[in-house]
Amino acid sequence: MRVRRPTTVTTAVLTATLTAAALVGCDADTGTSSTTSDAASTTTASADVAGLTPEQAMADNADPHASGADDEDLTWDESEEVAISLDGESAQADGDGVSVDGSTVTITQPGTYRVTGTLTDGQLVVASSGDGVVRLVLDGASITTSTTSALVVDDAASAVVVLADGSTNHLEATGAAADADADASTDEPDGALFSSADLTIGGTGALDVVSAATDGIVSKDGLVVAGGALTVDAGDDGVRGKDYLVVTDDTSVTVTAAADGLKSTNADDETMGYVAVLGGTVDVTAGDDGIQAETDAIVADATVTIAAAGGPGTEVSEDASGKGVKGTVGVVVGGDATMDVTAADDGLHSDGAVSVSGGDIALASGDDGVHAEGDLTVTDGTLTVSESVEGLEGATVTLAGGDVDVTASDDGVNAAGGTSTDTTTDGTTTQGGTTTDGTAPQEGQAPEDFTPPADGERPALPDGTTPGDGTGEEPPAMPDGEMPSGERPAMPDGAAPDAQQGGQGGTPGGESADTGDHWIKITGGTLVVDAGGDGIDSNGTLEITGGTTVVQGPTDAGNGALDVDGTFTITGGTLLAAGSVGMAVAPDADSSQGWVAANLDQTATAGTVVHVVTDDGTTLVSYEVTKDTANVVYSSPDVETGETYVFQTGGSLGAPGAAGLSEDGSTDGATQAASAVAGEFAGGGMGGMGGGGRAPGADGSSGSTGTTGGTTTSGA
């Protein structure tokens, strides 16, 4: 990706005093925390990053020096080979361009060299100043060294390592890592296979690389792995190419690394520093990141398995990352990629953008399944997040196609900034309501032992005081026509303040929110969410124009199946959201597609089938809730605004589709749990400003005022 260095935009983070459960409801009871610093940096990637395919991402980067298994450097005239025979602590050569000094074999000019035999403690060194390729054909070669590198390319125009057909080869470095105070500008070897020039590895044989303290395979320029079966066991990074690392064709790469698995480190040229796995099979077990790219991490048409930093539930050190795939500028997955990633931190992570345009991706993470500081886009493929704190998180999230299935202990899909484990101004982190150094939470944070009230209840005030009973501090007298701070004015005929109906979708307490930087757009595909926190949470707007969206939200009152700070419109597609009542919201009343929402008069327990039925008895949809459910929102082209619909519980599901919705459920034996008028919703049990159904009536009143039992009633 060119034109893609992320631009950092600093936005103020508002903090508020905890005076009621509604003020912290969306973060309180999920085991995660709210950001406590006065300001936070949100990285917004260029629009050119979002939605790229792997082909487009590769086109925006510098071309690799080798094209793959068919590269011309992987073919040669065998009659021109020079044979090198290794024998214990010595070696022999039968042609020019080779010198032997004890157990050190040095190649001094371009050409093709076939290496066989064993060195028990020696090195194979390339020091060729001439123009041309140095080609090393490893054919049953084994080199062990007590230094940091068994095969060293000190100097060459380019270097090629060919693994001869049917051969098994071994490189092992047992030496200690170089002194950290060494001259960082030198090309001192720091890998069992080390090259200061562009390096290509190909062929159909096998290579086993072991490094006790340093990297396994390293190129200080570009590295292309175009063939062979590589097994790397490294005391530091597994396979590293400074300018880029490209894996292609039918290559098999298995890496066990104490640090990062596959890595590229060039941060000076925006067209370099990328890792591209474009074919073959890659299996990485890493102590830190599985794939780490200074710019783009690209995966297409490959089978990739990653276990990063011990997987979910593993505590990582402060200086560790623990991400499955990390691209500072972008992460791009597409084509026929198959990925299975477990990570202690995020599964896929970018400080810029993440784009999924195809493939079959399975993620289990200790933090976010997919995290983008900029744009997160899914246009095709299958993306399954089986374990996460937050499933999908980006400054903006676009779901335009594919099948997405998210399981999250906190929010399922979140348009926001920052991380699920946040840092305070003094550098400590917060989990729940307590900082890691044991201090009390800052102003605006929920305490660790905070428990939100049950649906519809108000939180207890300090020392048992009650508003207006004289036990609390009375507000000061105000001039005529003004209201005391903290009180809401009485509204005519029961209308809601600011002529807004219902739900708790906006910033807690009715505060205004800057929603311009964040949004979620669902335009196609299938999205299924099972969330312990908010199912879909946008710190800006939510727009649904197509696709099928099914959300099984939380059971606690401090979160909702849907949570939207800005406008929430639906113009197409199908939406079913089920969750708790406390923070429930519905789409805006001026949405062009009909929707219906209701608080059930009795909680539907997990396993109960909920039906949405027209007034004449036609069942529009049936869904079996997987958690206790007290609120349901449904929208489809079949819902007509202004018509009355009945919510029934019981009966049978019928044959559900992939998203869990059924069109042939039976209401035999079911009982009515609520009725509602499409386009009207009085809000969740905790009330509040903002949220769905917010269009005022013609006379300035809200269109809806409250619920009676499970029935939504409209006002004048």
C-alpha cells in the first residue's frame, strides 16, 4: 500500500462524574474498562487503505526481487556447478571461486555451488563482490556452528539457496546473541542463515534451521521463500526480511520462535517493510507476534496457522505484543486464504486499516478479534471470532459481504478508538474499575465492585439519601424560568426532553457526543454476534442498508444489544437484536425501512423461541434466544411502519438459516409477551436521552411515551 502512512488525529476524551448507573452502563459489568486519560490518539488511515484486496496491496508496495518458484534464478546449468564436499571439520571443492580455511568455506565469486556433507563446527560464507547470483544448492548438507550463523552471505549481488529434490538439510547456530552494545550500523550476522543481500529460498527439498539465541533466517534486504519445506526453531525471531518477506507457491514453513514468527522491519520506505504470505502452508508458534510487518501484513491463497504468545488467557509482559497478525499500516486478507489464529492479544491488528476480502479466517484472541485504529472492512469470505474481549473494533467498520460470526465477552462490533485494556495518564492500566497498581479509579471510572441496577431500577444514592426528601443537598434557587442544574424540565403531555423518544443510545446522561470520527455500516453479508457487552456499539453512527444481522446481546442492564451514540438508520436488510432492557435502543423513527421493538413482559430464558407476528397472525420471523432476553428489535422489508406486531414466546423454531433466523417457525403453544407499533419505541428500562425512535411528532412532542407491561404505547 502506497500513500498509506496513518495520520494521527487527537481527540478529547470526555470524563464524567459517576452519579447514576446510566453514566457507566456500557462499560460497568463486562470485566473491561473505560479510557481514563484526558486525551487519546486515534489513528485514522487514508481512505486508500480501506477495502484493499491482496492484489491491490501488493501493487502498492515495492516489487519483490523474485517472482516465485518459476523465477529464473531457480534454474541453472548443472554442468557449470562447483561441488563442495563438507567433511567434519574440513571441506574440499573441485572448482574455482571457493577457498577453505579449516572448517570455514568461503565462496568468492558468482556461480552455482552444490554443497553436500557435514561440518561439525564451521561456517559456509559467501563473500562475492562481483555482479551476478551466488546460487547454493544444498543437497544433504548439514552445518553446525558455535557462532551465531552457520551460513553467512556477507557480500553478493543476490543470493539463492536451492533445496535439492529429495534432500534434507540442516543449519544450526549455538552461539550466544551479539552484545546489545555492538555497532548497530554493521551487518553482523544474527541468524543461523543470514544474508546481507536479497535472498531467495526455493527448491523441493527440506531445510531445518535451529538458532539457540538469535533469529532463524534473516535477510538484511528482501527475502522470498518460493519453495521447499522449512522448519525453523529460533531463540529470537523466526524468519525476518528487512525490506520484505514473501512466501509463495507450494512452500511449507513451520516456525517456532521465542519472539516474532515472520517479520519485516523496514520503517524508512513506505513501499517496503511488508510481509506477504501468498501461497503454501505456514505454521507459526511465536512467543510474541505471529506475523509482524512494519507496513502491511498480507495473506492470500495460503494456509496459515498461528499461535501467538500462548493464546487467549495468557498474560503478556508490558513490552510484549502477543498479536496474531500485526501490520502497522495495514492487514489485508483475501483470495483463498485459510487462517487459524490464536493470540494472547488481538487476532488481527493494525494501527491503520484491516481489510478482509475473502478466505476462511478463524480467530481466538485474548483481546480484540480484529482491531484497526483506522478502517475495518469486510467485503467477502468467512470470518469467525470464537473468543475475544471485543470481536471487531475499528474507528470505522464496514461490513459489505461475507459471513461474520463473533463471540465476545464485551462488545461484539465496536466503532471506537483505543484498546479494551486501557492506559491511565500515569501509565497504569485499568481492568474493570481498578488500576493495576491498586489505586482507586479516576473521576469518570466505574469502581471495580460497581454493579449496575436491575432493569428499570435507579441506583441508590450515598448514605441512602433520596432526591427531594430533604436528606440530600438541595439545589440552589434559580431565577424565574431557569431550572436547577441536574433537573430535567417537565415536558408537555409526557413528551421526552428534546422531543426524543426512548432508548439509551446516546452519550450517557444525555451529553452530546462527537460522533464524526466513528461509524458502522452494514451493507451486505451475514453478521451474527454473541456479546457479553454491547452487541453492536458505535461511538458514532450506525447505518444498515442490507445483509442479515443477528445480535444476541447481554443479560445485564448496563449494556444493550445495540448501542449507538449518533444516528441509527435502517434502509434495507434484516436485523434481529435480542438482549437486556436497561440500555435498549431501536433505529431512528425516520428510517425508511420499518422496524419494531418491544420490552417483553417476562424474560425469555435461554432456549426459548421468540416469534414476531403480524396483527393477523402471520409469523414474520422466529429465533431461539441463546441467553435470557428481555428486549427484541426486528427490522425487515416485511415490517410496515405504523402497524401493530405481537411478540410471542414458545412454540417451535422450524428450519433456521445460517444466521439462526427461521421463516417457518410455529407459534403453537406460544404465549404473547408483548405487542408494539412499528416505528415506535419508548426505550429501555433505564430511560435516558438519545437512541432509537427519536423523531419528534408534528407538534413537537415525542411520538411515544412509555410501555405498559410488554406493550409499547404511542403518545399524542
